[in-house]
Amino acid sequence: MTGARFAELVTGVPDPGAMVTAEWTVADTVAHVAMIAKMYTSLVRPDATPLLDARGQGQVEKTTVDTVSVLNTLVLGKFSERDIGVLVAGLLADIEEVLRVTEDVDPATPLGWLGDSKVPLAGILAHLVNELQIHGWDIAKALKLPWTIAPGDAALFFDLFLVGVLTHDIGHLLDTDEPPRERRIAVAFRSAYTAPVVLVLHRGRVTVEQPGGPVDARISFDPPALNLMLFHRVGKVRSALSRMIVVSGPRPWLLPAFLRVVRLP
């Protein structure tokens, strides 16, 4: 459904060359999402020919959240199609193929992802849904068009992708130049649409724990608001003032140090 909504949104845009961000037009943004779907089609089919050449695959393996833009630029440079009709047809076909190929596969099956990380299959699908949601929001905001993100759909990104990759293997994704902190920081996350969970940062390593133990901060969140904040579409202050994200707990001042490591592009 999200794919069909995204396709309807971008197909109705009168000027594919209209700017969405400082660097990307509508057509560039759609190409980016279409390329992700194409890469996932290749990822879920072990017999598929690798989509990227050796240089591209090398960049995939060493990517961190801070260098995702380098990979995006590399991939878009190799994917020159910008006709919206062609892009949308390919995007919808690839989404259908991903769903077809994975219909009978265990959702917990780990797949290799960026930065030598491992993500469960369900997390990969949740990430694709989030890409459609976030970039649909980008296009709609730039062109003053309506776009909604359902909380239940947005929650998939936190529940299945973020917690999934942290549970399996984060690889190099969260590597940072900041020296690891000796101080343990535990943050509880809770929403009406996700399973309660505690994320712990200790000595540079992030782990997932079940609720019940001591925590430093608690975050109650609306899933669309959290995703838009984590991907830098909406500021932290605005999110807090809107009460879509509420921070509490005995030591909330530790949260900025936590978010400098547990971060997204």
C-alpha cells in the first residue's frame, strides 16, 4: 500500500525537475527509492547477479551512517534513469518481486546489509517501507502536497529494522571517532505501536535489553515523529514541543551522548 501511495504521489507531480532538497530533484528522489528497491530485489535472491560492481560493493561494506551519502551519490551516478513513469514502473515491479520471493521465507532470516551489518528479512522490508514514507514526506513537503504516515506503518522501522539490526549485528554502521564512554547509558523506548525495549550504550557497543532494569532516560514516542526526527526532517525541539516525543527518567541529560552514537543518516 505504501508503494502504491508513493507511486500515486510522484506520478502526479507536474515538474519532475522540481527541487526536493538542495541536491535532489523529484526525479532524483524517486530514482534513489527505486534503486533501493532494486538492490533489495537482488539481496533477497541469492542466485541474483550483484547489482553493484566491485567498487560499489566495497563502498557498501565500509559504509557507516555518516557515509551513507557517499554510497547514495555513487549509486545514483550509475543509475541514470530519471523518467518518472519508467522509475515508478520499475519500483512497483521490484516491490512485488521482493514480496513474492520472500513470501515463504522466515522473517528472522539474517541478510548482509550496509557496513558489514546483519539485518533480519523483516527489517529489510521495514526499511524499504520507511524509505517510501520519508521520501514521500520530502516530496510532499517541498511541493506542498498532502502526505500522511500511519503510526502503525512507521513503527515497523523501529520494531523490525532498528531493534533488528542491533539484535543481530550492527557491523561498522555506528562507528564513530568519539572515544567510547565507560559510563553505561540505558534508554527505554515505548509507544502504543511498538514492543517496549531498552537500548544500552556501553563502551561504544549498543545492545538490546528487555524492560524492567534501571534506565537513565525514557522516551515515549509517536512513530512517525520519531522517524522524522531521527532522519533530521524535524528538529528535536519541535518534536518535544509537539509532545509527540516525551523524554523523562532520572538522568535525561545523558540522552545527547547516547544519540551521538545511536544515530541515523
